[in-house]
Amino acid sequence: MSDPSPTRPTLGITALGMYVPERVVPNSDFEARMDTNADWIESRTGIRERRFAAPEQYTSDVGVLAVRDLLRRDPQALQGVDAVICATVSPDALMPSTAALIAMQVGLTGAAAFDLSTACSGFVYALSVAQGLILAGSARRVLVVGAEALSKIVDQNDRNTAILFGDGAGAAVVGPVPAGYGFQDFIMGADGNGGSSLYLRCVAPTLPGGFQMGDSVGMNGREVFKFAVRALGDSGTQVLAKSGLTTADVDWVIPHQANVRIIEAAMDRFGLPMSKTIVNLDRYGNTSSATVPLVLREGVDAGQITDGQQLLLIAFGGGLSWVAGTMKWWGGAPSLTADSKAQQQAEVNA
Ligand code: ACO
């Protein structure tokens, strides 16, 4: 770990929740309305199905449900939270922020609230921003929500994009953890020159230079693929070096879930086997800022991620943007134990 000042508190994730909508959309659903087939989608991406939000369900709604899951697991988890960050590329509105809408519905009215827009890098970016807010003395604890209703902003007749994306949300509280645990280092970056590889029009019709954007997500898949493999490999290697670690120290690589072939290529660059990473894109597709917390939550619930393990978080997204983070998993809080869901069920049944 790089040398933190002795007075600097150690910060990490102290609570975690998730939500995915009920509606399951298998690959075969796309066959009827576009020139594609289920086998092509699975073999080229690893995705078998994804979840779509209900017609009346938007990003703040799925975000709130992820926070409620966190509260079910640990009713005290939001105590001391005085800032809320929502990482999203599919906000309910430009204003009010989706973060403010979520805060209002989970009892955090009055807390600072803002959205963070780095697409699929957003959740890990937001962890770093949350750490900064706390270290600066601007917040005691921060609620970070990665929430998306991508099905609303993707053209469901465009085979380049429709097959890739799903809806979902993850929520984490960032706060003090015992010494030796929690966040070590982050590397973040962005390059607007890659803006035309992944875009969605809002106010301006064009990007600087004149590139015309459309009203639903547009993507140059091959360019994003090449960028992703490079960005994940480079930023992951840099953050490990910054923390004084090597790939041999890593228990789990937690990657953004866009395409299993991108994850395989990144693991190959790290010289690590696929057994050192967790993949759930087969069931959820690419949920942008929600992928990393969904993987963390499911990894803990499955008993894979356990107390004291070394994690490497890596993500890339629109911007183009990239982020990597090192953290020692702290499993000491009530919502971070693998059996908390089983315990709740037992309490419900009792
Ligand atoms: N079904 C059937 N065929 C298709 C489909 C489809 N849905 N899409 C493309 N094809 C065809 C192409 O037309 C092409 O045909 P051709 O050879 O006759 O020209 C062929 O399949 C191969 O096309 P490629 O684009 O080379 O396919 P590739 O193997 O690169 O896979 C994919 C495409 C899945 C989009 C891949 O490039 C990818 O995953 N890129 C990264 C995308 C990504 O990660 N996006 C999310 C970014 S994160 C964020 O911030 C939102």
C-alpha cells in the first residue's frame, strides 16, 4: 500500500446492497425484431440474458431499491451519511439530480447530493470521490449508488447496442473501516478524443469537431473493445504498482462487465486465470455503473469475497474514461457478511 499519513483514516465499503428488475430478457427476445441470433450474442459477448426495468421504473427507482436492500441487511447503515453520489449514464433528468431523488426517498434529505457522469467507470470513480470528500472533512460517510435504466436510452432495434445493455443498481456506503482494510489507491482518467466511440446526445447536436450524435446510445464497438482491453490492463497494472502490489497479491479482479472477451483479454494481460475474477454478465448484461457493485454483492453472498482479501477493481466507459482501484475487503459490517440474506430470510420465516 502507498504510504498513508498516520492520521489519515482508513476508508472502505461499510455496507452494500443491490437490485435488479424482475423482468428477464433472454437473447432470443431480440431475434424477432432484428437480424441477430441468440448464439451470436452469447458467443461474441458472453451475455445470455439481462433485466429490463418496468415501463414506469426509472433510474432513481432502481437506485432506491438497491439502497433499501442495503438497509434490509443493515438498518443502521446510513447513519452518519451526509453526501450521496449517484453514478449514472441514464439519469431520470438533468435536474434534479438522480442522487437528490434517491436521497429524498431513503431518508437523506439535506445531505449533499450529485450525479457523476463517467458511464461504466462511474461507480469506482465515485468511490474515489467519496474517499476524497471524507478525507477533506466535507462528509463523514458517503452513500454511493451506481444505478441505470439503460433500456430506456438504448434503441431496442439497433443490434449494435440493444443486445449488450441491461438495468440494475448497486449501493454502497463509504466510511471508516479498521486499519489494514479498505481503499488503498485509485487511478482515474479520461480522453474526450474517444467521445465519438460511445455517446448519447443531450443538448449539443454534435461533439466538438462536428461529430453528429443520435438520441439513443451510439457506439463503435470495435474501437471500444480495443480501448477497453488497453485501459483495463494499463490502469490495473498502474494501480497495483502504486499500492506496492503485484498480480500475485490479488485474490479477486472485479471488472466492469461489458463483454466476457474483454475480461478474458484483461486477465490474460495480468497473467491471471479466469478463476481469479467474477463474471455475472451472462445474467445481467452490461449495466454500466451498476456492474461493479453487483459483482461485489453477489461475490460476497456466494462466499467468494471474504474478509481481508485483496481486490483489484477495474472499469472503463464513455468519455472515454477508465478507473482502477485497490482495496482490502472488510467483511466486518452486518451487510457485508455472506449469510446476511439467509439470516434475514430466517428472521422473516420465524
Ligand atoms: N448480431 C449478429 N451479428 C452482428 C451483431 C448482432 N447483434 N452485431 C454485429 N454483427 C455482425 C457485424 O455486422 C459483423 O458482420 P460482418 O463481418 O459481415 O461485417 C460481424 O457481426 C462482426 O462484427 P464486429 O463488430 O467485428 O463484432 P465484434 O466481435 O467486435 O462484437 C461487440 C461486437 C459485441 C459490440 C464488441 O465489439 C464489443 O463488445 N465491444 C465493446 C462494447 C462495449 O463494451 N460497450 C460498452 C461500453 S461501456 C459504457 O460506458 C456504456
